[in-house]
Amino acid sequence: MSFSEIEPRHVLCLLGGERPFSELCEMIQSAIDRFAPGFEIDYTFSEAAPDDRMPMSFDVCWDRVRKGAWTDADEEAVSDHRSVIYVLGPPMTATDAVKTSATALRLVVHSLENGIAAAKGESAGVAHGVARWRELARDAEGQTGAALARPCRLAFAKRPIGTTEHLYSIGFHLNGIPDVYVPRSVSDDELLLSAIIDTVAEELFSGGIETVLARRGAKLLPVDGYDEDDFKYNPYGAIHLAS
């Protein structure tokens, strides 16, 4: 089910290290030609110079659920970056979202191994350190179905995001599923609520939306926190769990 005809896209933010900008673009384009069809470098916003907004941007985006998701060395790499390259993924349907996200993950890790110093997924605003990106790629290698969806979701979705009433996820649309909203009344422990969000995501792949709604007494509602032209917008809506 979709609340919109909008098809989600990956936006990858890749920070260059010492290797020249032109060489990094050639490396990324070569990788796109070899294994990431439909991806493209966004030359409009990419630049062969540091962006002084990046340290704060990454600080907001670091994954704070996974212990050790980034290190001091990763923060230093962001501070010392010398260029910024944005890569756009192809529009995705719910059917091909996991496969496309696996390709995005492979492209991120390939770039990190060839001169890119740091990476984040803009379509949910989530960043990991180099070691964590590599770990997620290893977890995805050779997998299919739900086993592939899990590392792709952990790579490109952020949780928990908070409002006064809920903690929720952003980025599950990149796996072709609704985001998940958990009432704060369930617990004061944000890590526990994050675990609930992850559990519901696993249930969506194993049993489907209708099963999850019935089992948990939840509701599927459209997402109204983002405009349809925002890369964070989830056309598949959000599952609101009961208190």
C-alpha cells in the first residue's frame, strides 16, 4: 500500500580525503558503470572543496543506537575532508527497494576503500563510521530476502527520532516498508523503544503489514511530517503502535 506515487531515492553524501576530487568522481563513476546502474553523481551540489557545515551535520546524523558506530578517527575524517560528492540513486518501488539499497551499501563501502573518508545517507540523515559501514556490507553479502533487508535497513534508516509523544524511525521507505512510531508512554528507555522499532520492522518482512497491524493493535497512517518532495518522505506511511 502506498499513500503517494512518489518513488523514494537514495541520496549519498561522500566526503573526500586527500585524493583529488576529479579522481574520486572518476572512481565513483567507474563503480556505477560496473555494478550500480541507475545511480548518478550529482554535480550540481558536489564540490571540490570542504563544506564547513559537515562536522555539525555528521554530528547530528551519527547512529547512536549501535555502540561504537563511529570513532574519534571518523570524526576527524569529517573535520579534515577536502571535497563533497553527492550520489543519487534511482527511483525505487517497494519491490526493488532492498536490492537497490544493497547496491547503495556496496557503493558506499567501495568508495570508502578508494579515497572517500566518510559517508552518510541523506535520505534518512544517518551516518556510520568506516568500520561500521564495512560490517553492514559484510552482513549483506550473499544474503537475500529478510536477511538482506536487515543490514540495508540498519545502514540507511535512523532511529529513534523524537517528538513529545513518540519515538520513530526515518528511512524505512528505503526498504519499501512503513516507518514505525512508538508512544513515549511505553517506556522512558530510548534504546528499548529503538529495539521495538527494529522488531516491528523484522515482523513486517516476515509477516506483512496486515499481520503486524492485527497482532499489535496498530494503525497505518500517512506520514505528514515531510512534504512529498522531501527525500525523507515515506510514501508507505507509518505504523503507529498502541500505547
